[in-house]
Amino acid sequence: MKSSIASQTFSHEEIRRYSRHLIMPEVGMAGQERLKEARVLLIGAGGLGSPLGLYLAAAGVGNLGLVDFDVVDESNLQRQVLYSTHDVGRSKLEAAKERLLGVNPHIDIRTYETRLASANALELFEDYDIIVDGTDNFPTRYLVNDACVLLGKPNVYGSIFRFDGQVTLFDARTGPCYRCLYPTPPPPGLVPSCAEGGVLGVLAGLVGTIQAIEAIKLIVGIGESLQGRLLLIDGLRMQFQELRLRKDPNCPVCGKKPSITQLIDYEEFCGLAPNKNTIRDQTWEITPFQLKERLNSGERIQLLDVREPQEWEICRIDGATLIPLGDLPSHLQKLDSTTPIVVYCKVGVRSGQAAKLLQAAGFSKTQNLIGGIDAWATEIDPTLPTY
């Protein structure tokens, strides 16, 4: 007696595992087979990559690729639910693969412990059907987009910040790409990262889960995708809105006459690449050790903290004055232009903006603390908590 079609494709254990999919007419055996054969590459195993990995693995996506190069940090655990406390210090990919195979041992997981770059993106993407962008920086988002356009791959995009999220599906073969929505990146430092601005941990779960739904619908071939629609999520008000997206005929990568036909230097494109021919300008930057030496010598220095009040409550450098960056232009009278000023924030981005603002306003003796209070806590005062 011949075996049934189901038993030829799936083991009895897999049929039990996927039974709630198999009894859905929209999925059924054919849809679950497509999931099993699918090849999905996740860029980033962090806040968005965690729910993405968990749900795609649980759904039976047969071939998952993970790209990341970081280790698990305590600050990740508030939103990166792939990991637990005992994973702190471990390679994210090592811990993620272990967890995902625990969720579903019937799938194949390949890990790429490397920084995604122009030199390796096309080769990494080539073997996968769908690319899912779970990154948190502009250079990588543009890189993922351009590589997907050049290879003709769909790009399931998501982003989060504080209480806000965005999700859509980019596929330049039939619709707009990321550059059609954002032709140029914002100026460096204008948009703070999650590390500086914060993010509601559960928002990563919501956005990552929606990305997973989009990927699964795309694989199975059901429903209406978010292509051509940008889903905007306001978690604080629990409101969902949509923006209609259109393909830009003049887009430099997916337009009628593309000017970008190969991957470029995305750090430089986003204004983040340092000039290799210049030496760090010591006149407006100072290291934690240099600041400590000057303070120990008794030199009078104005320490200016440009973080937000809630960050000030976590930790601060003794003797500092708090003036948040947004309030600084209207509080310049509180500062003495004849006394050296050292500005700091969390990691040095906002304070860099503040230092330039102050120098332009005539405070010529202003310097930015390299690495911010995080570096100060690590290198000078370990009694201060990092966050």
C-alpha cells in the first residue's frame, strides 16, 4: 500500500506540529510545502530579528539565514526575546541558532557572523528568496535595498524608534524600493538611534511579527501584501495608519535610468565615513583620560550634559550642568564663554552637535567628550552604571 502524499512530504511529527496550518484552506499542504522549501535571510538578530526568527522557525520556514556579528548584551534583553540572561556575552548567532533549533528542529539554519557590507551582500543574498531587514541604521538599510534591487529580491522592511514603528514590503520588480520612499539619508546625528533615543521593548515584537506575517504571506502566496503601502504604528496611542507609496521613475537604483548599478560605500553615502586623510581634531574633542587629567590638575572646566532629564537621573558626571540639546540654543546665557566647556551625552553624538553649535555661537573653548558618559563610566568611573 502506497504512503499518502502528506507522509511523503512531512513526517508524522511535522504534521502534528503544523496541523493548525494544514487545516487552514489558505495554507494547507501546498502552502506548508512552500514554507518548508522557502529560503529567507534575516539581516540582524536583534529586536526585530528575534520575533522574526522565532515565528518563521515555528511556522516551518525550512531554510533560515541569519546575519549578525554582535554579542548579547544586558541592554538587549529588554526587547531581544531570542536571548536570556545566561546568553550575555555569547555570540548572538550562536545563541540564536540554539534557540531556534529548540523551537523547530526540522529546519536548517545557517549563520553568517559578519558585518554586512558592499563586498559581501550580493553573495550572501544570492541563495535566498526573501530578504528581511531587521537593522537599525541607515547605511545598512540602503545597502540591503540596493542589493535587493540589483538581484531582484523582495525586501521585507521594518523599523522601530521609541513608540513608533514602520513596516512595508519593497520589491522593485513590481513596485517602489526604499530609495523611492527615502531618496537621501538624514544628516548624521539628526535622527538618534534606539541606543540614544530608546525604544519600547514590546514594539519590536509587534513590528517583527508583522514582518513575519508579510514574509509568510509572500511565501505561501496568499492575502494582500504591504507592497505600495507603508504601515505606520503609533504604539503610544495604539493607532495604525497607512501611506501609499509609488515607484519613483527617477529613482537612482530602480528607476527608468538608474545611475546606481553596483553597490557603493554606504557609510560615505550617509555622511558617516571619516576622512582617512585627516587626523582627529584635538581642538574640539577630548578623551575621558584627557578630561580626567585636566580635572585632577585643578583646571576650571564647565561640564555640560546635553542628555534628557530621565538620562540624568540614571547617572551623571560630578559637577556637570544639565541642559538638554533641544534647550541649548535658548540657554546659552548660562554658560561662560571664557571658561573651557566639555560637552557630553551618552555616546558622543548629541554632544558633538552641541559642541559645534556652541563653537558657532562664539564658545571657542568647547570640546566634545569622545564616547560620552558610557566611555567615562567604562574607562574612568566604573561606579557609574551604563545603559
